Amino acid sequence: MKNRTIVIKIGTKVMASSGKTLVPSARDQDQSRAKSRDEARRGIDKDRLKSIVNNIADVLDRGMKVVIVTSGAIGAGMGLLGLKKRPIKLRELQAAASIGQSALMQLYSHYFKKRGYLVGQFLLTQEDFNDRMRYLNIKYTTQTLFHHKAVPIINENDTVSTEEIKCGDNDRLSTLVSDLCHADLLIILTDVDGLLNEKGDVIDFVDDINSKVLRLAKSSECEFGTGGMCSKLEAIKRATASGIECVVANGKAKDVIIDIVNGGKVGTRFGSSGAKLIARKRWIAFSSNPKGTIIVDNGAKDALSNKNKSLLASGIVEVDGDFVIGDVIKITDKNLKEFARGLANYSSFELLKIKGLKTGQVKGALGEKREDEVVHKNNLVIL
Ligand code: GLU
């Protein structure tokens, strides 16, 4: 219990003030009964943030480690700028995030300081997870903050994020972070009580995110925008597969974090379905961005999936993308269904020449043979 590492993702809807803004602008003063979705998201509910911080400080007091993945920068920025509607233009969103992020951190810092804790800010993009050195630097800095009993607070670096480099949303970011710091538990706080069944009741426990469970999350959420239950389930699927238990709960409920940490019946708990992977394999499986694809035959699929074998050239049917030695690649079956990821020992250029060949023929085709394995089993993760 004492050494547990917990990642807590706090969604925009949990933070959003329905009236009180973070730092109300003059124009905001008389708009406290804002009703629309956009208006309701302006600003941060300071009292709620304070009580969340106090809950987290109680957890820290017990000797556990906590990493926060926070949203709310854009909302806080909108409050400060007096914007009624969430901007459409990327640069306006980035400006709101830039203004809001520092105000948000000031609040976290203020409330944690009252409880004797420092905070450290991380603003990350997908690229920081793709690059192994940057990934390790984030990890070491997190560990050093733990050593100083400071709380890492992470948000997407909205001011530089564009569609290509976006982590997706903060649900996905929280999974990447959970993997990086080998979390035992990921708590996703939102404004609903958990995953609901067809009757609208909260499902207490889910041990497998199968198609039936996925259907429960509204399809419209998947189509439009980020942050809905679909995006949460996708993120949780990744986390549970690498051995991390997850809980989705209502962040507006009193003492919700304490109740979850105490094992109370709060929200929906998702049991971890996979064994904990070693650190490098976690990175290969969940954080890196694959540079290409190797398509294999059924025999190779079976050998990799069920017999703990490495991938040899003979099982390769086709190669897609442009990758070099050491890049992460996807491995799919002939129906293009991805079932594994690994580090390539050969470039895509080389593989096009040796696909389908027996190991003994590789030297003749390339002029040299470095490794027997195209992907060694130690650098391979079955998904
Ligand atoms: N990074 C965004 C913000 O701080 C939130 C993104 C999300 O919630 O998915 O406003």
C-alpha cells in the first residue's frame, strides 16, 4: 500500500466552474449562471480543485506516490480572457491554454504548498514519448520529484501541439504516463459516476473491455471529439493490458480519491488483464510511435503469439513504411490486424529484399547477415 504509485487524471469537466471562474474578468462577473456547454467550461472551480488537492495530499501523507495528469488549461484561459465560446482556431486554443496553464499551476502550487508539498510541471507531446531518450528523461525527472516529495503535474503541451503531434487527449496521455512511471493504479476523474449499463446504473467492476463493454460507451462520443467514455475505455484497455488497475469515477463526488484508494465501491473499477511488462517492452508496446509495418504469414503469427519465438525473414509476407534498424514496427497478420510490436533488426529497404527467405539465404541477398532474427523475442511484445 505504502509504495503504490497512483496516476490521477483530472478532466476538464471536473474542474469546470459552472459560475465561479478562476480569475473572473470584468465581463464575467454577471454571467455566473452560464448554461451552455462552452460557458460552463469557462474557468476553474477553485473549491473543487482545493478539495481534490487535499484528498491527494492525504494520500501522499500515507507515503504513496501520486502523479497528476490535469486538464483545464484551455478552460482557465477562457475564463481569464472572458471568452464565452471555446475558440475554434487552433492558435486561439493554444493562446488560451498558454494563459490558462500558468494560472492552473499557480492554483495547484498554492493548495499543495498549504499541505507542505511542492509541485513540478511537465508539458508533453506525443513526440516526447516516441523518442526513447526524452521518454527516459521524463521518467528520471518524475523519480527525482518523488525523491523530493514533490508532485509531478502533467498536461499536454497545447501551445505546440498540432493534430500530428497531439497525444490524442488527456485520457491517452494518462495511460502513457501510467506506463512511464509503472503505476499500480490509474484513476480517471470525470463528471459521470462511472461506466453505465443499459439501465443507466454504474457497473462496479469490468474485467475485460470486450465489444459488449465498448458498445456501452455511446458511439457518438467516439465520433465527435475527445474525452468521452470511448476515449477512456481505449486508454484503460492499454493500461490494464500492461498490468495497471484503473478506476473511472465522478471527480465531483466528495472524497472520491480517498474512497478509491481505500478500495471503496466507487465508480467503475477495471481489473488489470496483463502481466506487468519490463520497462523497455512497455515503451515498445504503448508509448512509441511505430514507423512501419511487417505483415507475416499464419505460421509466423502462431510462432510469435503462442510459442515465444522471434520473427525470422521466412515468415514475412510484405513490408510497409520506411524504417531503419532499431525503429519500432507494427507486426500484423495477412488481414492487417496488428498483433505485436517490436524493434526491427533490419531496415525496411533490407526487408524488402529478404522477405520470405530462409535464414541461410539472407547473407546471399544482402551481402551480410547481422542477426538471425528480424525482431528478437526480447524486443517483441504481443498485444
Ligand atoms: N490539454 C487540455 C487542457 O488543458 C485538455 C485536453 C483533454 O482534456 O483531453 O485544456
